[in-house]
Amino acid sequence: MQVMIVHALNHFGISGYAVEVLKVFPGVPTFFFLSGYLICSSYQRTTGKGLLAFFKNRVLRIYPALWVCILLSTATVFILGYLPTPGLNLSSFFMWLVGQMTILQFYNPEFMRGFGVGVLNGALWTVSIELQFYLLMPVIYYLAQRAKAFLILVFLLSLALNVYFRQHLDWNVMYMKLLYVSFAPWLYIFLLGCFIALNEEWIARIKRLEYKYLLPAYLLAMNFIGTYERNAENSINPVAVLLLIALLLKFGTAQLALPAKITAVIRNTDFSYGLYLYHMPIINVLLFTGAFSAGVNVFATVVFSIVAAMFSWYVVERPALKHKY
């Protein structure tokens, strides 16, 4: 939800102090940490069932909803009349479409540059990295059991690459662009999630830390280890990452006094993936049509994204997940 609102505010040109405050908990590092925790936990649960069970479950979680979103988004571009453009190469179009539906979601062709922000669904670059994490998970689990020293070295190398990119990333250099959308600079955050999944006693230790110390420490790290503007994006510094993880674990394991029916609904539904998938195509449609003011566009993004997420969960995701091992 936070990522959706921040993207909407940014792309519709709404700025100010309140907008900057919303960015205090960056979405991409949060996503990769939670992915590490959840995927490693899932792998542990399926270790006795073989790799096929793990990968089948992961495919069912990601691809059905992704494919439906891509097809609907692409159809919308045609319905609105943006495509086909003069001189559109069909082979290039189908190469892009196949890339979107497999593992090359970060690829964006020139023929899409005039629609909305210039990328049909710019949020999907993290799906590509998530899929790479799936492929790496058996290796990570093996190393965690048999070669911890080597895994620590991998962690440090990923951390070093991430820190290097904070200062020296050049989008005009192709190998840097490709490395950035690979697992390499993000693996250290994913491994932190795996560490917690494999050592859950750390959750109790972290829960003993008090907010009155954690929050000020986190805000200091966000503002004084590099600039807040850089840290509030994907390039958050490693110290702030550790403090962010501590806050996530404290808040995520807190017992909220909610009515039983609401608690049951929360446990049995998950609109997060649908919100993630649909919010950028909706933003692009609103930008392309230009029918409303910025404020109305933000509100419309939230409403339409929630409706799309509900559709995705009830019509696509939940039925697909019934086929998991």
C-alpha cells in the first residue's frame, strides 16, 4: 500500500513534507527482506517433498496473477489506442511480451516509451529478482547447512556491491544496469530474511528492543548516513537496513486487538501482490488519458488498485494456490 501511494504521489507530481515522510520505510528493501524470510520458510516446509514441490508452489504464487495482469495491461494499451504505433515491429512486441511473462520483466522497449511514465509496469523489475531468488534458494539453504563461511562471504560481497552502487551506479553503462536488476546487489537483504527464518529465536531478541531506541536510531541512520533522499529510495544504507528489519519484526509480530472476524479475514486474504501488480498500469492509464487532476488521480489509483487486487486474489491467486503441495 505504501509503495502504491508513494508511486502515485511521485508520478502525479505531488510533493511536500508529508510525501517525504511516507517514504521513510522504503518498499524495495522491505520486500526483499520479507521475501527472504517467507521463501526460506516455504523451502523448509517442503524439504521432505523435493524441489518440485517448492518450485511448483513458487510458480503458482507468482505466474498466474502476473500473466493475467500483463495480458490485461497490454490489452488496455491497445484499447486506449496507443498501440499499434506506426512501424511497430511484431517480433519486437512479442519478444517484449514473452520477456514480461517469463523472467525478463526489467526489459522495456522503445515503443512503450510514450505511454504513461514510459514503462507499462515499472514495478515488475523486482519480480525478475524475486524469480532469481527462487532459483538460488536451494543453494542458499545448502550453504547455510554445510558452508556458512562461504555464505557469509557471499553476503559481504553483495553488501559491498550494493554500497558501491549507492555511490557509483551509472545508468549509461550497460553492465551496471544489468547488475542492478540482478540478484547480486540485493542478495544481502534477502539473506538477512533467510537468517531470521533459519534462526527464529532472533525474533524474540529483537522484540525486546524498545521503539524509543529503535525509531530514533533508524531516523538518524536515514538522515545522517548519506542523504535522506537517497536512503528513502532503493539505495538505503546497510545500517538503516538492519534497523528497518528490526522495526519490521517488532511491528509484524505485535499482537493487535482486532475483532475475531477481522483477524480471520486478514489471515485468509492477501491483496498485497495484486496491489503491487496493478498500481503502475493504473497510474499509466490515468497519466495517458489525462482526464483528472493530480489529487483525483491519486485517489483513483488507490481505489482502482484495491479493486484490481481483490479481483486478482479471489479470481486468480486463491484458486491457483489451491493446487500447491
